[in-house]
Amino acid sequence: MTVLVIGAGAAGIAAARRLRDLGRDALVLEAGPRIGGRAVTDHSLGAPVDLGASWLHQAEDNPLTPLAQRLGFTLHDTAQGTNRRRRDLLLLADGSVAGEADRAAFEAAADAFDDAAEAAVAAGSPDRPLSDVVPRDGPWAATASHWLAAMINAAEAEGQSLHDYVATGLDGWNPQVQEGVGTLVARLAEGLPIRTGCAVHRLRCDAAGVTAEGPGGPWHGEAAIVTVSTGVLAAGGIVFDPALPATVQAAIAGLPLGLLSKVALRATTEAAKLGLRDFARLGRQVAGAEDSPLSWMLWPFGRDIAQAFIGGRRAWQLAAEGPAAAEVEARAELARYFGADTVSRAFPDPALVTTWGEDPLFRGAYSHAIPGQAGARALLRDAALAGGRLRLAGEATHARFAATVGGAWSSGEHAAEQVHAALA
Ligand SMILES: Cc1cc2nc3c(=O)[nH]c(=O)nc-3n(C[C@H](O)[C@H](O)[C@H](O)COP(=O)(O)OP(=O)(O)OC[C@H]3O[C@@H](n4cnc5c(N)ncnc54)[C@H](O)[C@@H]3O)c2cc1C
């Protein structure tokens, strides 16, 4: 009999590969029209643009690194040996360009943010909002918090668990994949039994096994691995029969998805790269309580693409207004650096805007634990439901590399091994 895998993102693909290696039949049921989930590479701007994951974080420990290298994908560390917090162009709150001292002050504030969080955990602090323990004073404290919480973790520090923030912190080699992370994940799915357009709306577990119901179904298996996002699970995207235990439901609710949106613009050749190096990074000092600056990466791999990132609360607000609002905001932000005329001349075409927050198959970008829920990831990872025949996987269930494509991959492999052992 078959093991049903619900969702064909990184976790589902990894689970199916592992089951195959263990000699078990798998059937992957994917609601959407494509595979890869939050790892997808778009080509509509004439070059690969990753709409979701684009970095292989902590690549020395990332399970996708050796797979990418074996398949001949090109990995490139975009920081090029510099401090990852370094900005090629940093604007001060008054709109002027920061000099070396201010750029160094921003980097020091970002280091102080992480140091304070780590020190609080090391000193035995109970779990609490991350914002409780990080520096609040000084000209760069709000900017450091905006960058490390709202942008990197896709949620403001007030809503994040201190312990989860520290436990899932990333460091080390941080390359991008020239061909696209989405291209890599899709390649790794080749030959797997995946059916797209097969949404699972109900999952029933009984003595006979597991039955997945939805248009095109039902599908029967002896076990199932569910890899849909915690956003989808919390919204009731799949009804479980019997219902999930209250502890599991609480853990799902404790791991909401934050939002990171991307806006990609293609430049004309006359833009002459605006005088910036490939992979140039732009950022701006937070100018007040309501200010949520976008950050930018320009000319990745020498391409004529400028990509904006919008994180946290502001990303949700713009998502509610629709993609046109995010494009307007991105163009206005870029105009702060180069002037509105230059921006409209350099980027005449419509932007590509991601819609992760609005899409019912995802409902956000990636998970963070809310204060007090630092143990939720391990609880989901270890939940052996229906006598071990139902397992949860996906980025939110990885206690160390949560929110990453590598963490999703490892979680899928782990769930496959657990199901295999339960069926033995
Ligand atoms: C903008 C953005 C930037 C990111 N940047 C990075 C980065 O640089 N590096 C990094 O490592 N990670 C990054 N991530 C995170 C990374 O993409 C995710 O952690 C990872 O891809 C999640 O994989 P998953 O398999 O857990 O979930 P998903 O990719 O969400 O896969 C779940 C699948 O389930 C499907 N599904 C949903 N509902 C149903 C249903 N009812 N029935 C059947 N199928 C269903 C979905 O369509 C989806 O394909 C980023 C994400 C975003 C959105």
C-alpha cells in the first residue's frame, strides 16, 4: 500500500524521495497546478527570479547544498565575503546617503540585537517577546529590529518568541542558486509520483488506513505525511477526522506565517546599473514608528533585475490592497535613492509582485513561533498521530532550520523515516 504525501513543496518532495529510497510506494497530492510550493523560479522577466526561497542558508549544513552541487547547479555567495549586513547604499532617515560611520553603526546595532537575544537565552530568560530583550535606544535600534525581525523573519519582534528566534538563527555560507532554488527543487522532483490539481480537503484515519478526500479523490493509503503550511492548517484547509489533538492544534496556532513579499523590476540597458555592483544591497534607516522601509538587491548574477523585499506588517497591509499597491510602494522607495524620473526611465515595464499572503495554498511566507510557543516546532515534528501513520512535516516543523527550504527538506525526510518505521 501507498503512503500519501500531501503537498509537493520541498518537504513533500523530500518525503517522497526518501520513501522511494526506503522501498515504499508514495503518492504526492498537490492542490496547485505546479510543484515546488514556496520554492518556485519565474522566468517572465527574461531571467530566473525566485519568487520564494532564493538563498541556501547555512549552506554547509543545508541538505540541498550537496544535491545542488551534484546536479551541477551554480552557487554564489551574494555577500561576496563582506558582512551580510553591509549595505552598498544606506539612506539616513533625513534622506541623505549614509557615510562609512553610519553604515558601521547600523551593522553594530544589528550585531547588538542578536547578541542581546542570545545573552538573554543564555542567562535563562523565560520565553517572551523578542522585543523585550533587544536594544531600543540609539539611532539604529529600530532599523536593526526592522531588518532582523520584520524583513528576515517576516514578522515584527513584538510577535516573535525569543527562544525560537535564537534557536533558528542562521549563519555561515549563504549562497544563491544561479538557476533558481525553484528550478533546483523541481529538478529533484523528477520521476516522483506527483499529481497536481489534487487538493485534499479531508483526511480520515481509521483501522483500514488513511483516506484523503477532495475533488479527484478519494485516495487510500496506509499512512500519510501532511506538508501544507501551518497557515493552511490553521485556516482549516484540511479537515482531520478524527480531529487533531488539542496540543497539536495549539502548536499549529503558535506557528503562524509571517509575510515577505517581493517586487521584481526589469531595467533597460540605459539604466547602466545605476552605478552599482552586481548583488548590490540597498537599505534605509527607519524614520519613525509607522515607517517600514523596503530593502533591495540589484543586479543578481549580473542580470538587469532589481528586487525589493517588503516584510512583516507592511507586507500584509500591501497584500490586502493588491499587487499594484506593492509596485507603487517599491517604485516610490527606489525613487528615494535615484529620483522618480530615473526610476521610471530605468524600469518602464510592469513589476512582478508575489502574492504569498493572499494565496490560500500558502497564507504567508514562512513561520515564526509566537512568544511562549518555542516548543511548538518539536511538538509537531514528534507528533505520531493515528498510531504513527499520520505525520506532519514542512518548514514549521524543523526546530533548527525552520522557515527555510533546507529545513523543509529535512523535515520531509524525517517524517518519511518515521512513517516507514511505524509501518515496519
Ligand atoms: C518570499 C519568500 C522568500 C523566501 N526566502 C527563502 C530563502 O531565501 N531561503 C530559504 O531557505 N527559504 C526561504 N523561504 C522559505 C521557503 O521557501 C519555505 O520554508 C519552504 O519552501 C517551505 O516548503 P514546505 O514544503 O514546508 O511548504 P510549501 O512549499 O508551502 O509546500 C506545501 C505544498 O502544499 C500544497 N497544498 C496546500 N494546501 C493543500 C491541500 N489542501 N491539498 C494538497 N496540497 C496542498 C501547496 O500548494 C504547496 O505546494 C522563502 C519563502 C518566501 C515565501
